[in-house]
Amino acid sequence: MKLNRRIFTFATGVALALSASVSFAGEAMDRVMSSGTLKVATDANWAPQSFLNDENKMDGFDVDVAREVAKRLGVEVEFVTPSWDIITAGNWNGRWDLSVGSMTPTKSRAEVLSFPEVYYYTPASVAVHKDSAAQSVSDLDGKNVGASTASTFDLYLRKDLTIDAEGTPAFDYKITPGAIKSYKDGTAAMDDLRLGDGVRIDGMVGSLPAILAGIENNYPLRVLGDPVFYEPLSLAIDKGDTEFNDKLAGIVQEMRADGTLKTLSEKWYGIDYTTAIE
Amino acid sequence: MLFADTVVGDPAVHKPKIILIMVMVATVLFTLFGLNDTIFGEFMRPVIGEPKESGFFGNASIGLVMAIIVVINIVLIGFLPFRIQILIVWFELLLLFLTFFYSFGLNYQFIQSKIWFMITQGVFTTLYISAISIILASVLAIVGAIAKLSSNGFAFAIASFYTSFFRGLPLLMQVYLIYLGLPQLGYVIDAVPAGVMALTLCYGAYMTEIFRAGIQSINKGQWEASRSMGFGFGLTMRRIILPQAMPLIIPPTGNQFIAMLKDSSLVSVIGVWELMFLARTLGNKDFRHMEMLITAALIYWVLTVCLELVQSRIERHYRTASH
């Protein structure tokens, strides 16, 4: 009996120690305003949108946008870096308030997340090794094509991409890949593609800025043809707080109107990606 | 030592037959490797002429020369005393590894600019997560082991269910389940506590079995004797059983510590900035993953070597104490 009581004391002690940092979710807007910090989830592995810079701090286009949003809300900003699939799964439970992660508002994501406002558009392009014989996107039919898993590029290859944001240019599926290889992120796909034409994959679909950044860093790749689709990229928040949603939408519209977004886009991409392209 | 006897013979590597076999095998391997267009081809230029055009003759002669050098090296090391053999072979293998890494053409300046952050942020986080988990897991393991040995059906059932469940799931899955699953029950757990909890529960389960086996290995007579002297359970455990079980428990526990240090890298998936996370992200912007991965690999290795040294110290302590 004595032994049992000790076991329970121990177990309770351990449980208490582990649950010390537990908190309960509340309304996002109140939480941000009362704590004075906006917790933003971003990927740390996605230059030039978000990455660790030379001072080992978060930096990039998305990070700058998040800083500006926090400034206009009048609060401090704090970044957390959970993996992408955890962010897109929704049900954040107040762990963080906002995702500024270049997320495309697809139909299935809209079931678990709210998308206050699109803040820019990036072209999605096909890349091949520079020795590849492919001349047009459809030359990759029946070949092995890579994309980061659970991304719009992946959905595009699976012909299952529905983007329900206003002002999204129409597109059609131009590739019928033989096999789709899924990667943790776009960089991993590029790392496999650089090994040689057809060594692991024959081509990949990814965001044009990321591919261009790779080529600039001596990846032996080449962009194939015109972009296959343009994806609108939006802020994302957990479902259920319309006040927060409208406030963020207003801030982004304001940032677009006064040219802040355009300046940031030109700073990071050299091109203005903030308006829908035909 | 494999055989603790005093029969002394020639080392195997000094028998002519074995030397001949070694030379032959090494020649074939080096020839198949085709070393013509490497630096070794340049060295052999006076014999084989233009390395690129020497074909099979070039490959084979380079292979033979390389094989002879390697075998001479092995034979010479065979003459040395045991300790010096260890030192030289370690040194040579290390040199081979470094040449291997060197051949990647890594950017050392980049590594230099990042390594301090990897240590202050990455190693620090890895170490404190592992340390907390190890301490909690040890506590859990003692409780679990006692429960598994008790005659109380509830305690035994809970403990055996726990070890079965947490040893039966991949640790990565446990990390996800705790991080994503607990909030469904109303607890929003942060990344670091979730990681510590997963590591604690998983390693606690393994260590429960180690502790249980250690305690069980002590002869029943020890329990009976202390019972007959009027010792209670706690006193028997503390004064009689655990001191004798420790020498059996410590070595496998040290192994668990080393394994946990490396498994703490799984926590990177939920966004904790420990060593593995930084290895994946720091090189991202400049497309220098190899640099960061190799640096992190070496850091992990150094850390485990330190732990191995500590472990062998403790083992030696208990060995001398018990004999």
C-alpha cells in the first residue's frame, strides 16, 4: 500500500512538472492585444521568403511583412518555426496567432484555416537539370517529377489544385507525370535534381523565386517554359475570429495601397509580385 | 580480449599467406576503383605515362602500388604494442574521414561564421533537453520498475501497458502525438515541454526494463535476509538491492543516455531550435546544407565521445567497487 502511494506521488509530480507551461486558447485578437505580442509561425527553411540570416535572426520577405503587420497592430512580433505540415493542419490552439508563410488559400486548407487577405502572387514554374533535353513542360509527361509534399505544386501535379481566392488567374494542367516524388521542401527537390538529369528525378515544380535563387547559387538547373500557374499567397489565421480576420485584411490592403508591399517585394525578389499577373 | 589465455603466437597479419591474400584483394579492389584520373595517377606518371591514356595497365599498376603501401602499413602496425596500434589506426581512420570531407570542397569560412551560433543555441538546447529528459526518465524508470515487480495487479498492468506502448511506437510519432494530440484534450503544450515529454516517456519505458532486469538479477536470498532482519521495503531497496544492482544497471543506462542525445534531434520537427534544426536551416539561404550537416554531425560525435568517456569511467568505478 505504501508503495502504491509513492508511485502515485511520483506520477503526479512528473505530470505537474510537464504541464507547467500549459495555457488555454482564447480569442486571437484579445490575446494579441492583451499580451502585446503577435506570435507568427514561419518556416525557417525557405529563402528568400523566410530564413536565418547572417546574424542568425529570422529574415526574408514574409518576415518583413509580418514585422510590418505587427507594427501596424501596435504590438511586438515573435517568430516560431513549427514544420509546415503542422501549420497547415490548423487547430493551432493559440500556440501562435498568425501565419505569414506564403500560404496558398486552397479549398481544403480553407476548411481548417481562415485567409484574411492575399498579399502577393508568385509564379509556379517547372525546373529541369541544365543537361535535360526537355523543351516544353509537356516533355516531362511520364517522367519522375518532384515537389514539396502537401504543397500547391504537389497538388498541381496530382491535378487536384483548387485555389479559391479572388483574382486568381485561370490555369490548366500541362503535365502528366509518371511518378510524383514528394519532398520535405522545395530545396530538397532541387538537391535531388542537381545530381543530374534523371538521376533521381527528371524535373520539379516549385516557386519561381526559389528556383531562381538556387540557380544564382550555382545549382545546375534551368527554368522550363512559362510559369504553369500563379498562386495567390495569403496570411492565414485559425478559424473563428472574424474581428482579427477583418483587422488583418484591412492592414494588408493599407500596405498594398501605400506601396509598402511593393517596396518589400522589390527588395527581396527584384520584381513586384504584389499584383495579379495575367 | 577474446581469449584471456597466455598462448602467444605470431600476429595473423605477419603470416606470409595472409599477407599475400591481402595484397591480392587490395590490388583487385584498387584496380576496380580506377584511380587513373586521381592524384595517384599523377604520382605514377613516370611509370605509366599519361595517366588518362594508360587504361587498364595504369589502373592495375596504381592498384598494385597502393595495395603494397597499404599492406606494408598493416604489417608494420602489427609489430607495435596494443595501445600504440589503437592510436595509429584511430589516427589513420580519422585522416581518411577528414580527406573524405575535404574532397567535398566545403566552404570553411561559412562554417566558421555559423559554428558559434550552432554551439551557443543548438548544442545548448540539445544538451538541456536531453539532460532534463534523462533525469525525468530515470525517475520514471525506477517507479516503473518497482511497479513491474510489485504484486499489485493495477501497478503491474499500468507499468506493463506503459512500457509496451511507448516501446512499440516510433519516437517521432510520439513527438507528433504529444504535440498535436494533447491540445485536443484541452492542454496546449509548448514545443520544448512536448519534446521533453516524448523523450522522457519513450526512454523511461526502455529504462524501466533495464532497471527491472537489474533489480531482478539480485538473488532472492538478499530480500529474504533483509526481511528477516526487519528491514522494510524502502530500506531493503536503498541499502541492499540497488547498490548491488547498480553495476548491472549503469552500462546499459549509459547507452540510453548516448542514444537519447542523438534522438533529441527528432524534436526539431516541432520547431525547437536545437542542433539538428539549425543544421537544416542555417545553410538554407546560401544553399550550403553539406557544410552545416557535416558540422552538426561532428558536433554530435564529439558530444557522444565525451559521454562514452564518462560512461567508461563510471563502469570502471563500479567494476572495482564490486570486486
